[in-house]
Amino acid sequence: MVREEMRRLLIIVILIILAFFFFTDDAKAGRKDQILRNIIEKCSKIWDELEVIQAEIHLVAEEARMALCADGVIEYCEEEVQEIRKRSILEKEKPILTGHTYRITVTHYGANVAETDFSPCIGASNENICDLHDRGIKVIALSQDLIGYFKYGDQVWLEHDDLRCTGQFTVMDTMNPRFYYRGDIFSPEEEFGKCHNVQMRKVK
């Protein structure tokens, strides 16, 4: 809409300048080349100014839309709301961290035999991870190469652009030996793809 109005305004300006070009004494006096250069310079300047105005309008509109998304006034703001929620988690819930930062790939698994074994609710820690999940404890399984740096019951903090791979989790299970530098979030209700380059640190 804004760009269309800009084009209309520019066309009007060009028509006015062209009218001046063809009907003034200067044009008849043989100075057409100079007048044409002036027309091009003026049109270019006007276009640049209109582009700046358009960018400012878009910036104000986007800021207003983000504010409405944050207040829940408008719908269809999944990405914006996710970013706002992630920022809130990082600012308000992020605990004191310690130790090395590990960069891992994170996936998810559920309580089914195909993904675990014949006792899918019992993790490698011998704890009932289904019960822990029902109590609101976020459980994660780590690849066996990482179990050397963490023990069952340790709290870890994950940080990633995807909110589902961000937050505080408890190490209660381990993964198949074929995986390296991996984490598997216990998520029986929600499925999601891989989160690459997730930052993981131990909670102090």
C-alpha cells in the first residue's frame, strides 16, 4: 500500500517536470540536455526520500505489531510470542551456571518401547521418568560420552532459538551408545525435530 502510493506520487512529480521540460522557454532555447539531467537528479532524490519514509513507516508498524502480540491483542504471532517467552525465560528463570559449555544436538523421545526398551518409564537412573514428567520435572537423557561429565540427578540448562530446547532439565536417562554429544528430551505429548548447536551447562 505504501509503496503504491509512493509510485503514484513519483509519477505525478515526473509528469509535472516533463511538462516544464516541453513547454518552457529554456527547453526551446536548446538546453534540453541540462534540463533532462536535472529531472533525473530530482526524481532520484525524491525516490530516496520516499524510500526512507517507507522504511520508517514499516519500522513503526512492526514495533506496534510486536506490542500487540505481546499483549495478546492479535493472533497469528507464534514466532513473536515464542521469542517473547524465550526472552522472559532467559531473563527471569535462568539459574546460576557453572562449568564448561557443551554444544549438543537435541532431539525428543516418548514413553514407548520402540524408542526405549520394554520398561519405557524407567530410565537408566532407575527412576520413573513418567512420574517425574507428570510432576512437572523436565527430564533429559544424555549420550553416554556426556554421562562422564554429568551424573544422574544433575540439573542442566539448555539454550537455543527454539523454545522447546530451552530451559532447565534433570539428567535421568542415557541414550544409545551410537550417539555422541546428544541430548534427548523426554516429551511424550509433543513431537519436534532436532535442535542443532544447543548450548548446555550445568546448574550450580
